[in-house]
Amino acid sequence: MVKAAISLKHIEAYDAIAATGSTVAAALELGISQSNASRLLQQLEDYLGVRLFERDKNRLAPTREGLQLGPEIRAIADRLRVLKTAAIELENGRSRDMLLRLAFPASLSSNRIPRMIRDFLAANGPMRVELASGNYLALERMVADGEADIGFARLPLATPGLRQEKLLPSRIVCVVHRDHPLAERSSLMIAELKGHDLIVLNRERPVRHQLEALFYQHGLRQRPLLEAHSVASACALAAEGLGIALVSELIAREYAALPLRFVVLEPELPVTYCLLSGEKHPLSRAAGLFLQSIAGWS
């Protein structure tokens, strides 16, 4: 008996059946007949040599093998869709089927990046955009694993297999409420922070350790009043008058609409970010156009 060749239709049928629990509902979702959905599932099971679902009246429940193989089947589906999108890009150059997958921290995903996407789509025509968020390590892994085309991270990188597309230099600044006694200063020496309530990022951030080393060098022994998990939350705390936030200027400027002032910290503590792509995955046309559209970002 010759086994049927497996295609994206078989994978899509599996996805729909796993999500709905029946071939009837899956058929409605896919726009095919119920018998066709059942046939696609049977052909996939024949090809794999295992049963993926237990038949229980009108419901289908994943078997033990189905639960184990499910993530791998879905990963194949994702890669096939990316391949299909790349082919459409090559054929049409511009299409609603073009897909741009971005991975940025939440502190940028709620402000600057949506504006960049708006301008990008206005200039390049309609296409689908996926915007994911996470911590820097998660963003690096998304790009390295091919789950995102362009990502944002802080140097030095912790994940291999990444290509730096654009460097974004920044520095640590003191972010204070506009009514803070130091708000009108143009700069602050690190020693002048003594006696003030400080807001810093949590200990998982490399910049936290750099700040503590700088404090030590200048005889500053006080402990921070508040720890924040993002630049956005640190700026929000400063905007409530709770202290001086020591954060990256590049991201902190996204919150200039809050009642805040940005004061230069001396000596300067540089921070460098970068836009990333994956070394193992060729840059898609959509990703290349996006990088061109934000070439002036600094």
C-alpha cells in the first residue's frame, strides 16, 4: 500500500481537529467537507504509523502519541507557512500575505514600535505583522530560533546564532518628577545621589551590576528604595514622585509625556542596544524593508 504524500493540508487539518476536538468543527473551520477532514487525519496517521486521536462518539481526544508529537507537527506547520510566505514575497514583492515578525521589549512595544509599524505600512503597503514581547534573553532566542525576523536586545548578547543589523548606543540617565528638587539640573554626579531615594532595575539586569560597581567606586553605599522590572515601570514610579530612576535614556525617552525630567548621569555609563536577525535564516523582504524604514532610529 502506497502512503499518501503529506502536505500542509494534512498539518492544517490536524491543527484544526486538535483545537476543536472533532472533524465536523474542523471541517467548518477549514472550509472543507467532514469526510475530507477525516481522510486527511487518517492519511497523516497512516504516514506516521500511530493513532493521534482516540475516537469517542463525536469527540476526538489526543492519544499519548498525539500529545508527544503535537508540538513537532505544529512546528512543521509554522515552518511551512514561513516558506509559503517567502515564496509569495518573491513572486509578488508586495502582498497582504507578506509576514513581518518583530520581537521587542514591552517598554518599546507600547509606544515607539507601533508608530514605526504604522509608518512602515503606510510607506510599503499592507502586510501582516506579528509583534512579540519578552525579556532580552527571550527576544534573542525568538530570533535565533527563527520565530521572529527582527529583534531588539542589549549588548553583550547571550545567545549564539545572531546577526547585529544596527547598533543603538545609549546611556544611563536620572529620571525624576518635574517637581523634584534636582529636576532643573543638566547633569548629576553619581556621588550627588547620596541621600536620595533611588529606583533601579532588578538584579537580573546587567546594568544593575554596573550601577552598583559605579556606586562602590564613588563611595555610595545606600540601597535602592524601589526595584522595577522594566524601564516603563521605573519611569512610572518616578512620575509618581517616588524617587530617581536610573535607566537607559533610549527607552526612557518613550515616556517623555509623563511629568518627568531627564538628567544626565556623570560619569557616563554607556548602554548599547542592537537590532538583530538570525544567522541561520535569510532576511525576508519584509524584514529588509522594515530595517530600511527605521534606518534613522538612534
